[in-house]
Amino acid sequence: QVQLVESGGGLVQAGGSLRLSCAPSGRTFKYGVTGWFRQAPGKEREFVAAIAWSGGDTYYPDSMKGRFTISRENARNTVYLQIHNLKPEDTADYYCAAGWPSTASDSQQYGYWGQGTQVTVSS
């Protein structure tokens, strides 16, 4: 059973930065795309970024361009989400997902999910 494990969340002041990590536990797992999503209390899950393992193409919604950077480290089979200039509205649970989606922003097309890591931004 493949599981994704996120780490790197925490409490940070507005203006700070965080780097979230996502790696599979258990057996080696090769998949097409890893995505990051977030969900704030009382809100729907929101697409943040995605990266393709083959070629490294990245995908961001317009609302996330500029402060969010997704990257991968092949040797560690790990995907990172760097967030700069954090704002209180970035407070949410951040989830990584993996699979072979035809549309990177569609959470329903991912087959594997982590448990999430909480990011809290204080003003």
C-alpha cells in the first residue's frame, strides 16, 4: 500500500516562508504527476500546484503564481512546495496527491493522497 507523507507545516508569521515536502512511504512508487492542494476550514479543496515527474512540467492556477513554487528531487522521490511571503489566508491543511491525472488541477483524478500538513499563518 502506497502512502504519501507530507511534512514541513507549522505556525509561521505573515511574511515568512515554508517548504512543504511530500514523499511516498513503503514501496517505491512511480507516478505521473504530484499535486498540492489545500483546504481551509469551511472552504472547498483548492488546487495549489502540480509537477510532472517526466519532464518536470509545472502547473499553477493564476491565483498561486508568484509565491508558490513546486519542485522535485528525483533521488529522494520527493516533491516540495515552497511558499514565500505567507499570508493569513494561506492558513489551511495542505495535501499532496499523486497519480496520472489528465487535468492536473482536478483533485478527483488523483489516486493517492497524504494525510495533510497544517499551515497556520499569524498576522
